[in-house]
Amino acid sequence: MSWDINVESNSLKNKIINYSGLLACAAGNASKNLDPNSQGYEASYPTCFNLPNVISVAASTYNDTKWENSNHSGPYVHLFAHGADVCTTIAKAIYKRILI
């Protein structure tokens, strides 16, 4: 899942709670501090639901540092994955480098 919302949705939360699988979701790309014990905390859902079947993935750069726009910190981000300056497929099975 690669989107986030700023308002807690009980409907979405209940769907995830009742989902029998593991949900991997993007931490978000708004440079938010997701640590609820820090000044400047801003929630991002579904990452901040704190559910046992949610894994939140933040974006890293090609040299394994946090990408500057990735949401970060707190108990909600579980791992980082390469998310900036990546190669991806586009129409007609052509590879293209995406610079963020």
C-alpha cells in the first residue's frame, strides 16, 4: 500500500484488523516525524495504527541513508527500502530511472 492519510479512519483500521494477511505500507513522503513522544509529531495512517499485521516501510537513498522526504522515527517505521533514484518499468516494458 503506497498512500497515507492524516486523519485516523476507523473504517480503514477495522478492515486492516480483520485482514488475515500482513499489510506492508509506505511510511509516507512528507518528512513527518512519526514518533508520538516527540515535539512536532504528526500521524500518518495506516502506518500509525500500531497494528500487529502492519509493516511500515520508509524510503532510503542509494547509499542507505534516510531519503530527505521520507516520514521517519517512532515505533511505527519498521524498515527502510531503497526509494529514491530507482529504476522501474514503464509502458512497453522499458526501464526508466526515477529521480525523486
